[in-house]
Amino acid sequence: YKEDGEFMAEAAAKAKPGWRAVLAALGQRKTAYMLLFGFAAGLPYALVLGTLYAWLSDSGEIDLETMGVFSLVGLAYAFKFLWSPALDRVDIPILRKLGKRKQWIVTAQLLIGAALTSLSFIAPTNETIGIFSLLAGLAAFASATQDVVIDAWRVDVADEVATIDILSTVYQMGYRIAALVGGAFALFLAERTDWPTVYLTMGALMLVVGF
């Protein structure tokens, strides 16, 4: 059993790309894109399903029951498989030249940026909670759509240098950086400024990534 365990450990170590291989692959354009896409995927997830609750709590005008309804926004990530087949069949006229995958990635990023930026101009109150939740839902829907297309793009572009393992590792790097930016850094920024500034900054960042 010990020998089998050592064999499995060695096989697992060989399967994981080393840091040198990852850093070497970052010189490739597709790997750099993967890092950027990982960041773009992780940022809205952190902002919509985590940090947003801190904003609602700080507002003091939204009750806990209403805040609990916002958890339904996360269903977009659970049911993204329902509309994912359509992404292979539908092209966006203006962005078609970017390719089947990138046209949807760019569109999703711009929608996320627009939704987050729009949230910054709306104070969460009982009167505005409807449009507030609609924008949060739009950001989550666009983010879930982007996840589907990024996964497909990663499989499409993998090769002998930028392997699927390396691309997945780089994606996770970008995702985790985004989680820190959309979580801890957003909370820090909110303490120094205010929540509208936080979401305006994050929305503008997503728009820049999209362009």
C-alpha cells in the first residue's frame, strides 16, 4: 500500500505544472489572456455574492429577510448549463470577428462593468431594492455566462506548451487575485471612501478589461 501511495503521489506531482513551466507559459499571449479572464471571472462573483451583503448591511435600510432573497442571484451560476448551448450557436454581429468565444467574453465583461457601475449610482433602500436586485442579477447572469465561455476557450486554445493544466493554474491565479480585490480590498476601500466609490471603481475596472 505504501508503494502504491508513493506511486500515486509521484504521479500527481508530475501531473501538476511547476512554477517554472507556468511562468514560461505566461510569455504566451493565450496564457496572459487566461490570467486576465480568471481575474474577470472572480471579481464579479466576489462583489455580487459576498461584498454586496456588506453594503446592504451598512445601509441600515434593508432587512435581513430581503437580504436573504439576494442569495437567489447565485442561482445563475448553478443553472448556467441551461443557456450554455446557445452560446455556440448565436453570434453577436458587431463582435463576431473576435471569434466564437471572445465575442461572448467581451460582451459579458461589458455587461458586468455596466451593471456594477450602475449599482454605484443607486442607494440600496426599500424603494430602490427592485432595480438594485435587477442589476445584481444581471451582473451574476453575465458572470455565469462568462464562466461557461472561458471554460470552453481554455479547452480550445490548449496546446503542448500552454497545456490545459497550465491554463487552469493561471486561471485560478487570476481568480484568487480577483477574490482578494473584490473582497478584502473592496472592504478596505469602503472604509476609506464609500460603497458607491467601490462599485464604481470595480465596474470601471471590468469595463477596461472588456475593452
